[in-house]
Amino acid sequence: MYRTLLAIRRLADLDTRIFLGINAVHDRLRLRRLSRTVSWSGDGYCYAVMALILPGIMASGERWLIAGLLGFLIELPIYWLLKNAFRRRRPFAVVKALQPMLKPSDEFSFPSGHTTAAFMVAYITTFHFPVLGIPMYAWASAIGLSRVALKVHFVSDIVAGMIIGTGIGAFSLWLIEL
């Protein structure tokens, strides 16, 4: 039991050090506006625009839309369940000297909902439109990094969002193929 607690503490310390390192670089490079814009792009507006455009211009756009809608029907309850089960405090609540660069939509940190949704959409989009794979994953990764830079998530929140979002994307596609 002691070893498990020690391992968890070491992971938390590593998570905090990486978080502080990313924020030191972010502050030095003065990327606040860029980070806010990238984070905003994961608020849902881009998904709505994609849902209006892709089905009309791409051959498998309708299947993409169905997979995405199914993915969000699965993702949102899982996201809220995990947030309220873990109840992890946000970085600015843990490190009192920090001030977030935006007001988060909810109280808890784990997992990152922006990152979960972005990786789910990236997975589904890449499946249907492989040529968009690199830009979609770059955008999803930038959303996750922006959430750390804005001081509202730890790196482990982002990693969890990447894994959960990818899994939900794959599961949604699997359900449609049944």
C-alpha cells in the first residue's frame, strides 16, 4: 500500500513539474492569445461548422456525422461521470500562486473535456477522411496543450482525454459497423 501511495505521489509531482515547465515556456513566449484561440476552437463551434459542411462535400460525410453524433452521445455522460467521480481540483486551485487565463466551464479537472472531444473527432474524421489525419491530430493536440498553458488542466488530464476520446471514437465507429 505504501509503495502504491508513493508511486501515485511521484506521478503527481511529475505531472506538476511538467505543468509548470509548459507554463514557464508559455509565459516566456507570450502565447496567451494563441492559446485562448486554440482552446476556443475546441468549445464546440468548429464541430458544428464541420457537421454543416462535411456531409455536403465529402462522400462519407453522412457516416462521419452519424459517428460523431453517436460519439458525443457517449462522450458527454462519460466525461461528466469521470469529472464528478474523480473531483480533481484544477491546477490553479492546487497551486495558489497561479491564476487561470480563462474561466473553466466546470469545477473539476480530470479528464479534459476539450481534449476528449477533440481526439474523438480527430479519430472519427481520420477514419472517414484519412487525408485530414495529420491536421486533425495536430489540432487536437494543440487544444490539449492550450488547456495546460491556460492553467486549467494538468498534463495527465490531457493524456486521459486523449485516451478516452480516441477510445470513444473507435467505439462509435465499431457500433456503426455492427
